[in-house]
Amino acid sequence: MKVGLRRNPGSFHEFVSVYRTPILIVLTLAFAWRILLAVGFPRTAGDEPRYTIPAVNMLAGQGFSSDVTQPILPSEHTVPVYPLFIAGVFAVFGQHNVAVRIAQSAVDLITCLLVAFVAFSLAPPLLKKYAALAGLLIYALLCWFTVSWTRYILAETLASFVTMLAVTFSAITLRRENWRWFVVGLICGVALLVRADAVLLVGAVGLFLVFQIARLRSWPSVLGLVFFCVSISLVLTPWIVRNYIAFAKFQPLASPTGMPHGEYVPNGYLLWIRTWMADQTYYHAYDPVLHAGVRSFDPAELPETTFDSPEEKQQVFRLINQYYQVGRFTPELNDQFQAIAHDRIRRSPVRFFIWLPAQRIAGLWLTGFTTANPLHRLIRMLLVAPIILGGIVGFACFARNAQLVGLLLLIIVIRTVFFGFLHSSEHYIVEAYPPMIAACGVTVAALWQYVRSKRLINQ
């Protein structure tokens, strides 16, 4: 291995060939780590049934539906690929959630290699092998945030894989023929059918291609964007046709609110939440929307700083009490919450448009759900802060592939800003972590090279 480490592989294929033994060791440890979590420490999320129920219904020949009792009607609550993935696992191994967790752990091993490839592509020639090894190690073993999602029956692991697959083929296409953007579009189309928020990935790649057209001013660059858009349309067409037949409307992805049959959603109440929620400490505020009639949200638990005046506080309490009496949100209740929200925004636009999004962004990357527990908050920050700092330094100082850096930054920044304005839940940022880890791998490689050079000088 020491002989191999002195070589500078010219391609990622050569890197894998030279370092196949350490790579296999890391991947074996990574799989064992994920299997331990999947079998010994599985986690159940509230959203799990939205994926498993359609899988069971499809296997029973009842179509894509979230209904558990007759009549089993078509639903639009989510996009189909992850439920299809679960259905495939169930068909082979039976309806055992542990099999799904193990299967997505195996998928995550491929993501490990994709992160290594992107780190290899970002780094300058002398750092490529170290960057790839560092990116592989960090994603495989050291980033608890991404590893932990393999314990859940949620789409995050599969979404991260498809995102990095799109990035990998984009990196390949940047140095080869433009027609390969057709393949990138196919992958992005699949990403849209894994999680609807992959529109942010599509937007980032599309914006990158528009910048390429402005920079190069050539027909091949225009054709690249055309290939990308056409292939996405081809992937989405069967799902769009299904939705039009089932619901008699144009529904390219899924219901924006995740409701299975177009149920009423109190957007005014959700806007009111956005005028004060900065993290997940009081996430039960969403429960009245997600679970009609549930009394898990008590506005009395909110701090006084949530309200701009005693009158506003009394009004909110009165409206919540009305909701509990009725058992659901009426348009009248929703309109009153919307009026409160608009008043709060007018009184303090800086709070709504700058301060709260900044807090949510910090929560997305550093704390997420763990803000309800100070110890968890500290542990989480200590675990992820080095990766984030290393990624920022890698992009700013050490990465040499300018086009790939631009694409990755678009992916990260667009997702961060979008969800900073909407939600504070950490699982919305998970697809941005693998690109950040790849850049962190470049930083680690640079530090390692610096330490080695100092050691050689001292000798």
C-alpha cells in the first residue's frame, strides 16, 4: 500500500484499481456500521406509512394509493420511486422493514463511492488520491447525519444517492460530449420521482447550463440544455399521464402539501408558523395540519417572544381553541391566522425575510430537530461543524475544477436558501451534505499533504 500511495492516479478508475483493498475495507466497515444501526437501532418516523402503504397496495394489485381501507383510491401524496423501491424489497424478502433498511444501506455504499469520485474530480492532481480517500472515509464512517438516515423508512438515503449520481454524470459530461446531458436529465427525472423537492436539483443544473450558454455562446451548450430538458420530460410523462387519468388535472409530481386526495390545507396557518418558527423546538405546531383534531400543540408552551403583543397572543389562543372545538381548520379560521401573519410581516419584514431564514439555515445545517435538547444540540454541532467548515474551505481554497465547483455550490445554496425560507427540519438539507463532504475531503487532503511536507522537511 505504501508503494501505491506514492502514485498519482490519472483517473478515478485507476484510483479504484490501485487502492481497491483499502476501499473495500472502508466499504465493509461502512456496511457493517449501517447494518448495526438498521438491525439494532431502527427508527420509526411519522412519514413512514406514506411510503410503505403504497408499496403494500401495489403488491396487492390495488394501485398506487395511501388508503388502508376500502375504497382504495389513487392518491397524490407522494412521488412513486421510493414506494416502488420498498415494494421491490418486499416482493423479494417479504414485508419486513429491516430488509428495506438493509437495502438502502447497500445503496448508500454506492453513494460513498460517488462522493469519493466527486472529491477526486474537485481536487488538484497532487491531492486527488487523498481527497477521494478522505471523502470516502468521511461519508462512509464519520458523518453521523447521513449514516443515521439509513435507519429510517424515508426517502433521504435514496435521494442522496440519485443526487450524487446526477452530480457524477455532470462531472463526466463537463469534460466529454454535451449529449451526455441527456443522461443527467434522465437521472434528475428519476430524482424528481424519488422526492418532489428534487426540483431544486433540477433548477440548479438547469441554471448551471444557462450560465454555460451565456459563457460559451455556442450551439453545443444550447443543445446540452435541450437534451437535459427533453430527457426529464420523458421520465415524467408516464407519471403525469397517470395523474391526469386519476385526478383529471395536471399534476407533474405530487400534492405540494402531501395530502392524498386534495384535502383542504390551511396555508394561512402555515404562514403564521413561518412568522415565528426558527427551529424544531415547537414542531408540534404543525400537528393540527397533519393530524386533524389532535391536541398535541399547546400555544401556552410558546415563549412570550413569539407574540408581538398581548392582544395578538389572546387572538391566537382564541383561534386555537376554536380549532379544537371544531376539530379541523375552516376557511374562516385559516383567514384569521393569515391576517395575523400578514400583520406580523408588515411590522417586522426584516425578521421574516432575513433573521428567521438565517436562524432556520443555521438549524438546518447545525442542529435540526435536536434543538429541543441542549446536549443534543451541542453534540450535533460538534459532529457536523468540522465537515461544514472543511467543505467551505475546500470550495474556497483548494478545489480546482471551477465548473464542477459552480454546479455544486448552486445545488447547495439553492436548497439551503429555499428551505431557509420555508422549513427548519434537518431532513430537507440531507441531499446537500454529500457535495459538502466531497469538498471537505479536498480540504483534508490539503492538510494531510501539508503535514507530510513538513515532516519531510524536518527529516
